[in-house]
Amino acid sequence: MIRRILTLTTALLLAVGSLSAAEPARDVTFYLVSDTHVGMNYRKTTPPFGSDEFNAHVAKTLEVLAQVPGTAWQAGPVAEAMKGKGPVPRPLGMIVAGDLTEVGNAAQWADFDRLFPWKGTTPAKYPTFALAGNHDGGNAGPVRQGLRLRNREMAAAGLVTASEDGLHTSWNWQGVHFINVNLYGGDGAKEGAKESSMWNPEASLTYLKAQLARIGRTEPVVIVQHLDFGARSTWWDQAKRKAFYEAIKEHNIIALLHGHTHDITRLKFPEDKDYADFGGQGPRFDCFSAGAFKPDAKDGKPFPGPRYPCECYVFRIVGDKFVAAHYTAEPGGWNTSKHAPQLTFVKSIKQDGGRR
């Protein structure tokens, strides 16, 4: 009898272990911010809002972000999906989706690297993954060169793997694959532009294809770039956008993250026009833009003046459940605008989960 009980107990333990191996625990939280424009100088505002004041604004925004961990989740579908899973955890990292600087010079890059060190900002010690945007200059400029050095340091620390030239990166958080293609996923400069200009994505599509080839088609993937994916975008050629879609359409892309527009959005790629141009078949993917750190000038004054905006998408993946919530500097922290229901989001990351 005792031997039989032990045999049954062993079988149960093996079954549980097998289930755990088949369905590994996953709990990944990360932030998306963008368009920090470090070094911005509002020369025409009254009073002038210079680069020192602007950089102090950026630092203040980072202090606000440091308060997010431990916050109760945004009311609504996200809070329902996260019921019993605790408040917002400390993120595994923060992604800064391009336009790191205003004009891409060496001084502004040094300020960005100080404000957003890859080892983590103070007081929020989580790694920061940065991308080059159109404001950050060409392939020989201080920002892209600084990013190459920074990415190699991160690779040496085991946080990422970097492309041969050091510009593009990828990393894996608990079975979720992240691929950073910087400006956008493309090969060759935009038509009519110099190869040395910011219009050159530096073979990022080739890099993307190589990374995807190493990843199973059902494994969850997040792609990050600066430019938006909208059909209205003229920043990357339509042929390049179609080539990008062809490269990703057979994979389980759970999110496309971007900046550039300064708008807080959750959209689909391809949008209707592009979808028709691309043949009208295949999946459509969820795109997220966090907005911008850069306040717009309004009536001669930087808007919103003394209120420090904190536009940040907060993502969490628990098991196969993906949630997106939008944090701001509004009272209570979470976005309470009329657009909030569109921005908050819950879906499954299993193959075809959330596709339509």
C-alpha cells in the first residue's frame, strides 16, 4: 500500500512538473516612452524655456515614472485582467522609442546618456533601451555612434545582443522576443536621400529578418522602431513598408511599438489603405505610441507649463495575457481622457490571439 501511494505521488509530481515545463510561468512588465527631445530650446516663448529648463522637465518626468511601480492598475478591463496579480510591478526595462535629442549634437547626446543611462535612471533603477529617431542625425553622428557604444556595453552585460555594427539590438524576456530596428525596418536610404543621412535605416530590415529566422513562428515578438506605421506616413517609402509587412506577417507579432507622432495611440498595421495595397490578406498587428516628453508651445508658452506630462505606456504580460495601460501626470496617474477606453487593452499572445 505504501509503495502504491508513493508511486501515485511520484506520478502526480511528474505530471505537475511536465505541465510546468510545457507552460512556463511568465511575468514581464515594461514601459514605453518616446520623443524625449533632450536639449530642446523654446527660444520664442515668454519667458524663454531653454535647454537647461527643458532637461529639468525631463528629469522631473522621470521622477513621476519612478512612482508607477506599486500603483493599482488602471480601472476597467486592465484592472479586471490583473485582478489577483498585484499592483504594477517594477519593470524589467524602459524603451525610449527615438528622437532622444532635439538636434542630435554631441552635447545633447551626453545629456541624454546622463538622464537615461542604460543601467537605469535614478531613482528608478531599471535598464533603458534607446532607439535613434529622425531628430538624432545620420549614421556618423554623435547619437548613433553613442548608441553603438552603449549597445555594445549592454551586450557585454548580457542585456541584449547587438548587430555587427552595434546599432540594432534584440533581447528576450521570459520567452518574449524584442527586436529594436531604430528608425524603421528597412534597407537603404529613402529615395533621394543620402546614405549618410538620418533617412538611412542602416539595413535594419535585413537585421529583422535574420532575427525572425531564429525565432519560431508561434513565439511572441515585439518590434520597436521610431517612425509610425500609419498609411498616412510619408517618412518611409511605401515599398519599404510593404517589404516590412511581408517580413513579419507569418510571425506572432504581439505588438509594434513606435514614437514620432507625439500622439498617444493604439492602432492597427496595416491600416485600411495599406492593407488593400498589400493585397488585402494576412494578419493585422496592434501598434502602440506612448506620446512624447516634449511639451508643445502654446500661446507663446511651453504647454502645459508647470504641469509635467508623463506619457508612458505600461505593458504587462502574465502567462499568455497581454495588457496595456497608459500612465500620465493627471490626478490619479492613469489616463482619464475620452480616449482612454481605446488606449487600454487586453488580449492573448497565443498565435492568432488578438489578430483580425
